Amino acid sequence: MTETRDDVRRLFERLVEVLGRSAPHLIGEPIPVADLYERLVPYRTNRTSMGFDTNQDYEMALLRLLAGENGLADLDHDEGRDALAREASAINPNPSAFRAYATALVRLNQAEADAVLIRRESFSPPQERMEAEPPLVAQPPRQLPFELERAVQTGRTPGPAELCPHCDEALPQGRIVVYCPSCGGNVTSRACPECGTALDTAWRHCITCGHRMQ
């Protein structure tokens, strides 16, 4: 028999699978909300695997996840958690309401995530098991938050008079910047206006549709 899973459960399981392959040490650790829809499980590259027909379905599932449905995730922002819970239960909800809390941190339910990873390991082919990431407990503790660690590695420090690619406000100089202090947007990437693909700010063309960035 095939287990019936709702949209929130499918999104959660996909997120855990992605983290299990690329960054298992982040499971149970605080993750910026923006990272979920911009880097880890963006709609454009995960809609088929998650079974979403529209971006609205995807955003509604993410809204419900961040609102704490079924206890799968816990938003570390009391006001935001309550606001998203009200929005998720509204008659005409705004599916993208979670974007207002892009810089807030969220933790995945560790027990639920472990269950997903154990189930995936049990049903994965032998070759896939051999190539899997080291066990979760074998990962060394991180000294820096993941986004800051990435920024340090890439040397993302705004130059003189550099502006945020999302709101055109000036970015702080002489400091590592990941999120714009004015709008909360991730300054290490910007979305293609044609297809929504997340792009590095230095790229001149979209890697998905070829649109020329201004």
C-alpha cells in the first residue's frame, strides 16, 4: 500500500532528503527561512519531485510548514509563527505571507527528520547507500552559521556604493553581508524576472531561460 502524504509532509520530506545529501549537520539546526525557498527546495527545481502543480500550491505548503502544522518545523519568531498560523487557517490566505519573515530562523523536527532519513536509507539501492553522506552523528559541529560560513568562503563584501539587487538600497561596507538590512533579501543571489530562477548577482544571463539581466 502507498502511504498518503499531504503537501506539507511532501515538502518536509523533500527538504530533509536534500539536507541529508548536502548538509546533514543542518538538520535540527536553525536555518534562515529564505534559504528554504531560494536555495534548498526552490519551486522551479523541485516541483516535480514534490508533486506540486502550481507555485501557489508550493507556497501554501511552505506557509503551513512554517506555521507549525503537524509539528514538523518550529519558526523561531513568536509573532511570525502566530501570524502565519492565522494566515494558513484564513478563508482566503496569502500563500506568500512567509516572505515577510525571510530572515527569521526555523528548525526542523529532529525526530521526524531522522525517521525520513531512516526510511530513505532502508529503501535506497545498495549502491546509493555506499555513496551516501557520512552518518549524521559523524558530522563535526559548525563554528559559524551556514550562510555566514558560505559568505566568508566566497568573500561576499559589498564594494563602495553597492546597492541591494532587490530594493536598490545601499549595502553596509566593510562587513560580510548575506541579507539586505533594508528589505531582508539575499544579496548573494537574485531571481530571474522571466522564470524565477535564483541567480548569482554577477551573472548576466539566466541559466534556465537565457534572459539577459540588467
